[in-house]
Amino acid sequence: MRQCLLIVDMINRFDFPGGEALLRAARPATMRIAALRRRFRAARMPVVYVNDNFLDWKGGFADLVADCAREGMPGAELVRQLAPADEDRFVLKPRHSGFLDSPLEMLLRQMRVRRVVVSGIAADACILVTAHDAHMREFEVHVPRDCVAAPTTLRRDRALALMRDAFGIDVHASRSVHFEAASARGKRKA
């Protein structure tokens, strides 16, 4: 099955009210997202950055990455750890959901993605609504509990429980993400 890793809002300034708490919570998730991203790349599965543009309609994604990674920005260390590669794709979103008023669904359909693995911040806001909207669009959805963060553990855990209980979204840890072997994919096509 073709799956895609979505990295939501990790290219971030963290310079807003509550940003410091979210940044603290995001640090351990960042390492796990980076490890999962390496696994996706090794399996030749797509990685898509789905990011808030902070209502800057003049700049592009590269400008956002450069701004958030510059010295002195609160989240610069995380942004540098998760900096996109040339083969990665991106979608800038104007609101919480990665699907609302963005080309994300079209991109996923063009790539023939059937399952999205949603990672990033904040579990109780952008991750929650992006996962819900993916579910509503009939994608299989996995939100690895160790690859998301919220300002508090309680808020993260409540959001994950809601995704699991209300929508049947898989919230197992990232180690449960598996890829088909290339030979298995070839046999199915034959």
C-alpha cells in the first residue's frame, strides 16, 4: 500500500504565546519524526511537509524554512533537524487542517497514496483536524503517538484518544509503521 509521511507545522518559529511549552514537548517528537522520515525515504515513500504559512502570502516554503532555521529563532534547532530534502514535497496551509483550502488532497491522489502517517504539532489542533479530514476523505490514517506533541501531555493524550475512539485512527507508536517489500509490490502488480 502506498503511504505518505505528513510532517505538520514542524517548520515553526515557536514565537507565539504558548510556543515555549510546545517547543519543549516537540523536542522528543522531533527525533522520532526524523527517524521515521529516514525510514520513509529508505522505503522510497513520499514525505510531504504540511505547514502553516503564518499568513505570509509573499514568501514560499524555502523562505519559511530559512526564516525558522536562522540563528536566534526558538525552534531553529528542530527545524534544522527536520529540514526538507530536495525530493520532499510541501503544501502551505492557511488554517489548522492540512486539507482546508490547500492542494494536499490532490497531491496525495496524484501520488496514489492510500495511507497517511500524520506527525508534528499540535496534536490537539492541527494534527487532530488534519487526521480527521484525511479520515473523512477515506484515507487510512495513522498518527504515531510518539511523533506528535501538544503544549501538555494531557492535551496530547486527549487528542489521541479522541482520534482513536471517535474515528478509529491508528495511534500506535512509530515502530508499528511497516512497508511492503519491493518484491511483494511487484507480485501484486503482476
